[in-house]
Amino acid sequence: MLEKEGQVRIPAGCAISGFISRDGNRICGDKIVKSISYMHDRSNGLGGGFAGYGIYPEYKDQYAFHIFYDSNEARVETERFLDKHFDVVNLSRIPTRKHPNITNEPLIWRYFVNPLPTKLTESQLDEREFVAQCVININDKINGSYVFSSGKNMGVFKAVGYPEDVGKFYRLEEYAGYAWTAHGRYPTNTPGWWGGAHPFALLDYTIVHNGEISSYDANRRYIEMYGYKCNLLTDTEVITYIIDFLNRKQKLCLEDIAKIIAAPFWSEIDSDKYSERERQKLKYFRNVFSSLLITGPFSIILGFDGGLMALNDRLKLRSMVAAEKGDMVYLASEECAIRAICPVVDRIWSPRGGEPIIVKLNEKK
């Protein structure tokens, strides 16, 4: 059994990459594997992972649960829970191939499910809240079971290893999606474990993160008041729940969410940069959601159904580069990860600290 978070201290690094086709064209997963491989030295083999959107068109109406199990006993208990709350349309092991650099793997299973109408009615919750609560309950209450992906028509694939090895292990060349994100990990406080690799996910939200959250305890205490459980033992996990809380539950747009988690300084808010109406809005956010301000160096890519968002901390203490080519938008820690898969671009730039890049699928005519 691998040691988990907090048992060893290792200096931080990490790499992130992502891209999206605004026209919704599906792109083979080997392209994101190639992109993240060009930042090999930013990680140390203790965590790699990917999120793909649009990869399950044949099951696009079902929630796709990807689950790690430490034992068959955990699998049996989890499947008993799933059968009680969901109609399981399909289940199987997630296809993998043996790789010399990926070892001590858990049991890795995939389930395509729909909430049972009777359970949904009984719960008096909307469908997405019902699914989110079920995921949190499994992760919190079933020992040795970790739901690490739970959205529709998307999936997370992660492991302990270099990301290019993780991509080969999961046979990502057999998947195609309109958007992909990737992470190469250099853990801050741990040698890493499978559940602690990025991306972190809840429903269709996924986060890959380069940096360290110095506000983690304040963020965690706030978000756990609303039923979330931070039990995957990595600070990045809380970002996913913050996004879910603000976007799905509080109905805030992504532009406003960026102003909360990477809020302008008070001195900037009071300057002539903003109109009076904008100043009042920013002051409201800083007062009401003060515990959701994420401090410390970070760059993140958020994946969601229909788009991506990239965001730096307000001081831009971590690198982030963006580029466009036709309908494609590319995001990465380093330019080389973009040039590796798109040598000639129409535009390339580095966003400012706290300035979100939000890209969504074009509306179909």
C-alpha cells in the first residue's frame, strides 16, 4: 500500500495542459498525452492524469462513474450501494494495458448509471445534487472505494506515474473527445497515491492544478459546512468543490467565480479601474465569500460540460500560456506543450493574474 498525503514532504512542481475544439470536433486522446509529455521534467512520476469530454457518446445520457477499489470487498459494498440508488446500464473494468512504470494499481471499474426514479423522488433532490451526494457518501463512508469521475459523457483517467505512461496505461488513443486536460504531478507533501492524482472531479467539473493552496484549511472548513467532504487528502480537491458550490448551487457565472477565488486586492477594487457598480459587486463577493478566496501560487484548468476555463492566482505566481488556431484553443504551463501538437498558431499570449480564459463550444446552428 502506497503512503498517502502528508506522510512525506517533497518540493512542489507540476504541469498542466488542455485544449478544446470550439466546433465540437472529437480529437484522439493521444494528442493530449503528447502535449503533457513535453513537460516531463515538471513532474516526478508520482501522479499523472487526464480528463476527456465527449468521450462516451454511446452513453451520453448516463453518469459515468470511474471508481478505484482497494479490495473486492470494497467493490461488493459499493456495487450494493449503486444497485440500491441507480439503474446500472453497463459496468466493466476500465480497459488498461500493462506498463512497467505503472505498478500497484487498484481495481479500476466503470459504471454507466441513471438515478432510480423512486430514490430521486424520495430524496426530494434534483438529479445532479442526488448524484453528487451519492458520490460524496461513497468516498466518505465506504472504506477503500474512491469515485474519481462522475459526469456525463466525460471521464477522468489518473494514476501514480508520469502522465505519458498513465496515458499509455489507460489506452487513451482509443478515446476521442472535444476537450481534454492533463496533469503531471510533483507532489508538495507526499510521494503520491492514486486517489490524490489530478484531475479531481465531481459531476462534470474537473480541475488540474499547478501550485499550492495556502488557504486550504479556510477553504475546506467553509465548503464542508455545505456537505462536501475533503477526503482525498490533497489540497486541489477543495477547488473542485468550490467551483461546484458557486456554479451549480449558487448559480454564479464563471467570470464571477474567478473574481471570488482570485479576487482583486482591496486597493485595486477602490481604484478607478472599476465602475461604481463593479466595485460594489466585488466588495460583496469579498465579504460574502471571503473564505473561498484561494491564496498561494496556482494555475488551474477547469473542465466542464461544454468548455474549459484557465485561471492564474492574482499575482501570477505560476506560469500559464494560451494559444488559438482556427477553432482550437490551447492552454498549458509552457509554450512547448502547445507547439508540440500545434507548431503554428494564429495567436499566443500569457493571461494576467486573476484574468480567466473561458472557452465554450460554439452554438450549433
